[in-house]
Amino acid sequence: MQFLGLSIVLAVFTQLICGLHFDIPSNHHSELVCVRDFVQQGQLVVINLFSDGSVGDGQMLNLYVRDSVGNEYRNKRDIAGDINVALTAQATTSLDICLENLAQIKGAAMSRSVELDIETGSEARDWNLISANDKLKPIELELRKIEELTDEIADELVYLKNREERLRDTNESTNSRVTKFSLLIIIVLGCLGVFQLNYLRDFFKSKNII
């Protein structure tokens, strides 16, 4: 029961949508403004973006969606108004949603106001369509949402556990190598000290000092 209660609480917090509102000043050179979110491989991602202004108003707003391993999902140029982008993550990594606002008129200080919502996993699914197709009651629909959110949380915990194990193995391997390297240095220094003592003894004997 405690696990179920914790899962429901986490599911409620996970339902929060990443909603952002910001202004992007226009520039004559490329200057990216990026928002980063973590995604899992095979996870559905829906990006809802709204910007004021219009095409041809002296500004060119460009959208780039890529992840940290080099996959590029979208490259939309000169956008305005409502833009919706749906994609499936190709790797478990961080996803970057980047915008740039290029000025088309010299000497004019302009900007675009942008609203950005990022939905991932079960949040990005069309639950109204699912409810209609499967003929689910409201309580059944909520239970389905909680079930999928719980599965996502469990998968993320497994990923974090595996990542912690990999980092621990790397740390232990590094510590073992450092220990072996330190022992090697001690042995080399000891051998060098013995060699120097023997050399000095032979030298002093040759000079009849000892």
C-alpha cells in the first residue's frame, strides 16, 4: 500500500507540464536559446510552441530539436504562430529544444515572445482519443494514466539504478588502477633508492673515502 501511495503521489507530480514563457531578442548573428529535457529511448515527446509576430515582419525565428548524442529531429526555419512537433526519442539522453531569432532589418530592436510546452511519455498521448476508442469510463481513464505514469517512473528508477551501478564499477576500476599505479611508483622509487645507495658506496670506495 505504501508503494502504491508513493506511486500515485509521484504520478501526480509527473503530470506537471513543462510550460515556459520568454522573449528572444533578434540578433544579426546566430544566438541559440535552448531548453533541455531528459527523455528515454522510445518515449513520445510533443512540443507545443507559440510565438507572436508573423513571417516577414523583419525577424526569422528558427527551431532546432536535437539530442546530446547527435540526433536531429526537427529543423524548422522562419516559424510564427502555433507550432506542434511530435517525435519519438531515439536514445535515452537529454533533448535540446533550441530557438534563434535572426534580425532581417539593420538597426531595429525587435523581439519575439515565445510560449513553450513540452510533454513527454504518457503526458503526450491523446487520452481523449484513447478513451473514445477503448470506451473507458473517467475513473478507468485516470487509472490507465496512473498505471502508465507508474511504469515510466519504474523504468526511470531502473535506468538510474543501472547508471549508478555503471558509475560505481567505473569508480572501483579507477581506484584499483590508481592503487596499482601507486604501488608501482613506490617499487620504482625503492629500486632507484637502492641503486643510488650502491652507486654512492662504490664511488666512495673508489675514492678511498670509506
